[in-house]
Amino acid sequence: MAPSAIDEPPAAAPPSDKTYSPANIFPVKETRFDKFIEPSEDGRKKALEQPGAALVIDNGSSAVRAGWSFESEPRFAIPPIMAKYRDRKLGKTFSFAGFDCYADTAARGHIRGAFEAGTGIVSNWDVMEHVLDYIFLKLGMNSADGAVDVPIVMTEAVANLPYSRKSMTEIIFECYGAPSLAYGIDSLFSYRHNKGTTGLVMSSSYTSTHIIPVYNSKALLSQAARLNWGGYHGAEYLLKLIRLKYPAFTGKLNVSQAEHMLRDYCYVSKDYDNEIASYLDWTGLEDRDVVIQYPFTEEVVVQKSEEELARIAERKKESGRRLQEQAAKMRLEKLMKKEQDLEYYKDLQNRLVDETKKETRRLLDSNDIKDEAQLEKIIKELEKAVKKARTKDVGGDPEEEQEQPNFDLLDIPDDQLDEAQLKQKRQQRLLKSNHDARARAKAEKEAEKARVAEEERLDRERRENDLEGWLDDKRQARAETMQKMKERERLKQDLGNRKSLASQIRMKSIANLASDNPTKKRRRGGDDDDFGANDDDWGVYRQIAVGENSDDEQEEEDLLSNLKLLEQDLLKYDPDFDYDHTYEAQSDWSKSLMHAFARGPRPFDASSQAELNQIHLNVERIRVPEVVFRPSIAGVDQAGLVEIAGDVLTQRLGGLPNRDDFLRDIFLTGGNCLFKNFDERVRDGLRALLPANAPLGVRRAADPLLDAWKGAAGWAGTPAWQAAKISREEYQEKGPEYIKEHDMGNSYA
């Protein structure tokens, strides 16, 4: 049934009655220049006055924290980056370090890092030296000779490369002339500052995660384990997820923004499997969904007053009237021209009646007419055109005004006709076939109208006499139509997969039809057709399938149109059937899981520039931090943090009689452990791996970011520091590879 046969307009989607609270929209954050760091004037003087004072540098891959050992906190913390460029107009070279790199627009494009991306290993020593220059300058160690005459304590990563330590030692002693230097592991300094003696240190930092057993303040580095995942990898992973989620996003996405999102909005789930399964449920999604707003330029829409709109409408009407008048004038001019031509040719035809053949030929040639038959044809065509133009101006049906065509030569035998009449007879035969075809089409059209009207009458009578039965038939027809649409969708998906059974059957049929010797179906035995075994064979299918889906699309449109008509009847007469049951409502993208994932629970306005420049964080909030416990989520071929710690406790340390001492103090440090519920997740995970009566205790560092520096500052000046530091004389005597093993440092390798 055609849609035009229905008088009622299609049912419109009812307005949603659910109201949402205003969304919590947060502006995108990015690392920027904060403030200028004033150089210290009293630092050097205080350091020389304090006995055992040292300059402490927590040399991290995300931030370098520097200060004096006699102070409670570092003086400043800067990223280990450098920017250098030359201004051609001024003829000067400018160099920046730390956050100062973000103060200048030109410097941002020249930023280089000291550490290899994603590792704790220094790879660019020019940048590292520039960062150290900046640190010593801000701490007031800028004497005339450039020497740093204060002992230095510096942190390093677990199992730091000997070459990296050797290069750093050479820089400290050769470039800066420091009197002594001591290295230590940052996580062990943090454990010492938090009064730990025996336990298991879990350090999840910017570039990696380490598990280090500590017994009586001595690190058992031979039993330590490493997970190649940290805050840097989490930010990169979050950035990849956002780019996959919004492939056409026009805003500028970078790692710095992802780091702020990870730090501000992500958290560790207590029960990841259950929470991720229901995270995109519409109930409560507005609270779980975080909206990040990127900069945008809103289109300015000029609102016009009612007077202006009225004037514009009047101008449009006036313009339309002028165009109509011009068109009518042009039609009138054309009609007058055709009437003049018709009068001229009729006058010529009358003149030819009494003229001789010679004069007739001369008159026809002067008007470019072949013979009198062509003149007759021209006159008929002009009469027809004039009549059609007049009918169009005064109104009426052009078909009704047309005269019945003349087919008088069709009944005369060919032997009674001359050459010109035979040619005219062939033309009449062609015209008659066209006339009969139009008559048949008109009759079929009238029959179709009568059939549709009769179906509507019978359907109306059935509805009025047996409403319940009529509704049952409509429901059954709707279910069958829905099933056909599902089958078509399934078949379409199967045909898209070249390894599916439907696709291979179709390909074999095509190959059989295209073959010079088509194979017949065999009743017994196998089929030796190996078409499709080679990938090149499938190119034939792509060539054949181009432009051949019109029939399928038309059938799909017919099914959809029939479904809408059935649903309109059910909406009008079935009290149990409402808009939410319709196919349109069920296939509405704004209520789908993908809409909740990409745009949140609220309606999305595609014309709003603000909403087009928004990013929604929902499942990413728990998915990215979960990688520490399930590295396989991000494609890392390692065990999770809890599994590694369980292996260290149950296997490597399982034979020790005092294994429970390690369980009583599971210590968490590093910036990547600041996620909410991180300590609870570690506790619950280890509880499942250990015996029921195991004395398990999990605690987090008081300040996971600064405790490494504070621990190193507290260690400086102690007898342990005196024994662990390398003096300048020892360096000159034993070389840069020389190190001293101690409780806070790495072992010789």
C-alpha cells in the first residue's frame, strides 16, 4: 500500500518527558606556564652554614624536584624539558627550561625532553645539562667559576643503566665540580621517610611500576620485579581511546591534556567486571559521565525583528510576482510568434493550391521545406503547440484536449500505396503502438486505484466489525515484516563476509553462470570447484556487485514503508501500542548504547558548536587505571600488579620463615598510585591470593609525589650517607663507573 493512500500524517515522536540536571562541564586542561621562579639569594649561604647540608635532586622523568636537605620541601619542581630557538630578527638565541618553555609561543614548538619517552633513562644529555644549569641557577649556585661546592644527593631508577649513571657522574664532577655525589632509589627513599623497615614496596610512577621487597631497611633487589606501565603509558592509552572514540574531532588532542584528564577524573574500580558491565546504563549515567569542553567559536545568529521578517517576506512575494509576470509575458510572446508562423504557413498552403509545379517548388525551397507533406506536418505541429499553450494558460487537462490520432493507412494493403504513403504507414504503426501502450498504462493505473480503494474499504469494514481480529492481523503482519527485515540485515552481513556460507554460495553461482561450461549439480561425490581459494578471485565479485543493489534497496524501502503503515494503524487503534514500541523508537540512535558512550545520556544538538567540541569520559575513567591490574587490556604481555606481587610473596619469598613480616607492610608510592580505591584494590587482590589468616596490611605514602625527595633530604647528613657518597677524589682515582653499594641504592652490575 502506497504511503499516499493514507490520509493521516505519520505519527511524530512524542517529546521526551525526562529532564536532566545541567551537565558538569569541565574546561580542558593543559600544561602551561605558571609563574616565574625567582633565583634564591640565601640558599648558598645557608648551605655553607649548615653542617652536613646537601643539595637534593629527585631526578624523575615527569618532574625534577630540587631543594636543600635542611628544608622540609623542595624549592621547586619542573619538567625535565628544554626549548631553544634563534630569533632571526633580533639575532639572538633564546633557551628555556622547565615550565618556562610554555611561556613563549615560539618555544613550545621546540620542546625536547631529557628522558627517553616512556622510560626512566636519560637519552638527551644536552637537555639534562641545561635542566641542571637551571636548577643550580635558581638555587643560587651561580658563582663566578661555575662550581657547585655543595654535596649532591640524586635519585635514580631501579636497575639504572651503568652508562647513564656514568654520564651523570661525569657531568656532576667535571662540569659543576661538586665535592661529592650520592645516588639512591626514589621509592626506597620514600619508604624510609614513611618509617618503613620490612615490607613490600610497590612503586607505580610515571614510566614503570616496581615491586621491591625490603628487609630490615635493606632492599632485596634480586627479588624485585617490574611492570612496564606507568602514568605516561596511561595518558598515551587514554589519548588513543579518545581518538578512536572521536575520529572526526576537530580540537587539538595531546598527551598533556590526557595526563590532566587521567589525574582529575579517572579512578580504580573496586569491582571492574560488574561496574564496566553497567557503566553505560541510562540510570545514573549523567553522574558517571564527565564532559570535557574544548575551545570553540560559536556561530553568531542575527535575530531579526518581526518588522524585518515581514519586510523580507513582502520582498520575496513581490519578487515572485515579478517573476510570474515575466514568465507569463514570455509565454505570451512565444504564443504570438507561433500563431504568426501558423498563419504564415497556412497562407502558404492556400497559395500552393492554384500554383504550377515549378512555382510550388520555388515557394517550398524559399522556405526550406522539402515537399507539401512536410508543410502539412509543420502546420499540424504548430496547431498542436498553440492549442497546448492556450490550454495551459486557461487550465484544463492536456490529455483530454488531444484529438484522437488518425491511423487510416493501417487498414490499406501495401500494394495499393505509393512510396510516401508506405513511409507514412510505418509512422502510423509506430504511433499506434505508443498510443496503445499509454492506454494500457492508464487502464492499469485506474485498476490499481480501484484495487487500493477496495482494499481500504474491506480493511475499514473489517476494523469496524471485528476490531480485535483486525488488530491481531496487524500485529502478525508487523511481526512478519520485522522478521523479514532482520533476515535481510543478517543476509547482508553474511554477504559482507567473504568466508560466510551465503557469500560462498553466491560466489559459486556467479562463477558457474560466468563459465563457458557451467557445471551441473551432482547427486553424489564432491564438488571440485575451487573458486575463491585464491584472494584474487574475489575481485570478480567486487566488479559484479557494483551498482547491482538497486532492487534490494527498493525492496528494503518497501518493507520499511509497509512497517510504518502497520505501526500507524496500531498507534491509532491499539491502546497497548505506543511510540516506544515502534521501530523508529527502538532504532533511535539517541537511545542507543553508542550514543551513551560517545555523547552521554543527554540529547545531542549537532548544530551546537559547543557540543561538537565536547569529549565525554565514561568507561575510560575506570578502563585506563585498570591496566595496572590487567595489562592485557592495553596489549601489554605481562601479569598485573597484584599477580606480580603475589608471585613475589608466595614464590620468591615463600620459603622465608619471616614471610609474614613483608605482608604486614605493603607500601604504595609513586604518582600513579594516587587513583581513588588503588590501595583497596591492592588489598582485595592480595587477600584473594594469600591464606585466610595472613596478616595483610596495605598503606599509601603520606605524599607519594614528594616523599622520595623528603626521604633523600632526611638521608643526607646521616652516617649512611657519609659512607655511600662518592667524593671528588674517589672519582678522580677510580673513574666514573665506580659506585658504592648501600641500603638505598642500586647494586653493582
